[in-house]
Amino acid sequence: MASTLRRIGVSLCVPLALALTGCGMDAQTLQPYTPAEGVNSSVGSVMVRNVLIVADNTGRGVLSASVATYGDDTLTGVTGTPQKSDGSLGSPLVVTSTGLPATLAANTLTVLTDAPVRIAVTSPDMKPGLLADVTLTFAKAGPVTLVAPVLSSDEPEFQHITVG
């Protein structure tokens, strides 16, 4: 009788212990996070992902981002201002683009560093390691402003992107 009660007690303790060890944990898998270096945002039906600027030390760079939408839209323009190391705003970005306005088809990923779209940005105050306020304007969804990191074009993952 005692061994039967012991077996029942052990068989109840194992599932209880497993259930209690999994509850209340603040595991990373339960928290939303961005596994990339850029920043994400959404406006209307447009999702903008992994926005960042790949730049060299001379203030020349390229806007990198992925854009998807639930409905057809058009990326009509990009503006921005880099932040200086003291947090103040620098000289506005000079945007030179090809492929804008860019038509965004519903349920299709558009990568802004892939041809025919290329958005070059320059500013004497834009330096790798700092941030830039970037506004992307869409015809239907409207503008979305993000604070994007400026990353070095010397990093191995960005060496395929020509900033000049």
C-alpha cells in the first residue's frame, strides 16, 4: 500500500514540476525582438523592416530597408537628418534616388538596395555609429519616421553595397 501511494505521488510530482518550471519564465522566446541591426515600423498597410543606413566615413551612404504591403502603394520619397554625437541634428540628408517613385505590389517584398531602386544619402554629419532620423513617404499610407542606425560600409555583411 505504501509503495503504491509513493508511485502515485511520484507520478504526480513529475508533471507538476515540469509545469511549474515552465510557468512565469521571462524567456527571450516570449519577448518580441528585432534580430537585425535596423529598426522596424508600420504605417497603414505598409510594413517597413530593418531600416538602416550603410555609410562610409565621408558622409556618403545608402538607405537599406525591406518594405511589404497588404495593398498596392507607392514609395514616393525619402527625407532625413543625421544626429550628431552630442544628440543635436546635423545637416539634412541629400537624397539621390533611382527607381522612385517605387511601386509596391501587394504581398510582395521590395528591398531598397536591389535594382531598380537605390536611395543614396549624403550629409557631412552622417557617420557610422550614429543615428539618423529617416522619413519614408508612401502615397496611400502616408509618412513613417524612424530613428535608424548608421552602420559602416566596412562591415563584412555590407561590403556588397556600394555607397559611392
